[in-house]
Amino acid sequence: MRLARCTAADGRFAIVKRDLNMNRRRAQTLTAVALSAIVLASCRPKPSATIVPDPALMPLIPADTTILSGIRLTQLKQTPIYARLKQEGKLRQLDEFREKTGIDLNKDIWEVVFASNQKTGVALVRGQFTEGGIAGSGMEPRLERKGIRSFPYKGYTLSGDEGSAVAFLNSSVAIAGPAGSVRSVIDARDGSKGGPPKALLDRLSTIPSSNQVWLISTAPLQGSLPEGMQGPLGGLQKMPIDIREAVLTLDLTTGAKFQADIGSGDAKAAEKLGTAIQAAIGVGRLMTKADQPDMLRFYDGIQVTKHEAQISVAANVPEAVLENLIDKWHP
């Protein structure tokens, strides 16, 4: 009987030991899974802190581009001001773009990049134009544009006319602009000669990704302001201007945050440019009536700073003020 009791005790001990081993293995497994999840999460690419245009558009940017700008429509459509403007039918520029190119930016368009060499330019569009298919397959997107005609070029189809045409490289990439410029982009792409200049890329890498609209220019502007300008700048046409480069950004997440960093030839030229900008702001404020408090707050909120050959202009317009300003400009 004593042997039987020992045997039973040993059995219970074996069962307890087995359960402990199973629990230990489960704990080890859960720990391994948790550690793996942490490692995988840390290995995921983090959102870029600066703007990175769609990789499908980058090779299409002409190599002689001096002015590059972009609209990140996916992010822009998430802003309250965009939703309001769309609801009230005040996005006239998008309607004009559709009329000229046949592409409706209000639909499934993710990003638009505009490239110019000061003589001509193109718009590079990324989105979802069809459910599938590629250029030349008979499944190209159909443009909603009256009087449109199509003509082939190197296996692609240009739609429009010589003044304004669109070519779909595939179901999600389109080129819009003068037909000659569209052909040039296709030529450069086929010859692997596209891509923006390094100077523009370097400046692009400094723009925070919080901005939905941006512009970079390495096109020099020297002389005086164009004649015939209206508004506050009209009286400053003789003011000398020397601009070598500029970076402009706009963040419409809440209100409007505008930033312009402008480079002049030297500190003296920057001083003159800063004086011209401050004078324009001052004239605009003087012309604003007392019963327009939103406009007064707008002008008062503009800050101009100078550092050597650099001028920075910043404005932070609250959402309520921005909406009132839009109501006045687009009744």
C-alpha cells in the first residue's frame, strides 16, 4: 500500500510538472510573439517627415525644370476648408483644369506635380483612372471633354490638340500639357533622361510633409515688378527685385499656414526685397477698411524676417478668418 501511495504521488507530481512545463512553453511562445511584433513594428518604414513626390512621377519630371510645384490631393481632400469649398462649388481652378485636360481632380486623383522651365510646362498626375489596363490595351481612361480627338505617339495615345493634350502612360499615371511638352516627357522617359535637377530635389527635401501645397523655384527673377499690376503691389512697380530661388508651402490642416523662403543675390538685394514686401503689406493694410477686421488681422499676422541674403515671409491664418476671407474673394 505504501508503494501504491508513492506511485500515486509521483503521478500527481508528474502531472504538475508537465503542466508547469506547458505553461512555461506558452509563456516563452507568447514572449517570442510579443518580441517579434515589437521588432516588426520597429522595422516598418515611418512616415516621411518631408515631402516625397510619388515615385511614379519623379522620373517624368523634365531635367530642365526650374519651377516645380505640387498639390497633394489625398491630404488636401481631408482638410475642412477643402470640404467646404467643394460643397459650395468654389473650386473653380479644378473645374478649369478638367475643362482643359479632361481630368477631374475631384475624383480619384492622389497627387499632381507641375513642372516648368519658364517657357513651357506639364502636369504629372497620379491617381486611379480605370479599374485596370494599360496604355495601348484598349482600356485607356475616357476623358470627359467635348470635341476631344486622339492621335498616337510612340505606342501611347495623346488626347486633345496641340495646345492642350493628355497621355495616359498606364491606368494611374497621366501627363497633361501642350502636346509638344507631353511628347518630350515621353521621349525622356523612354530614353531614361527624365528626373528633376538635384537643386530642386535638395530644396524639396526640406519641406515638411504636413504641407498639402508646395512650390520650388530656381528660376532667377531680376528687374522690377511687372507693369499693369493691380492692388497693393501696383505702386511698387519700380522697386528693384532680385530673386534667385524660392520655396513656398501651404498647410491647410487647420486654417492656413503659409511660408515663403526667398533667396536673393546678396544681403543688399535681400534688404531691398524685404522692404518691397513690407511696403506691399503696409499698403494693403492701409487700403483695408475699418469694417474689414478679418483682412486687418490677415495683414497684421504676416511676418517678414531677413537673414543675410534670405527673406522669409510667414502667415498663420485662423480657420474662421480664412473662411471669411474666402467668402469675400469667392462670393
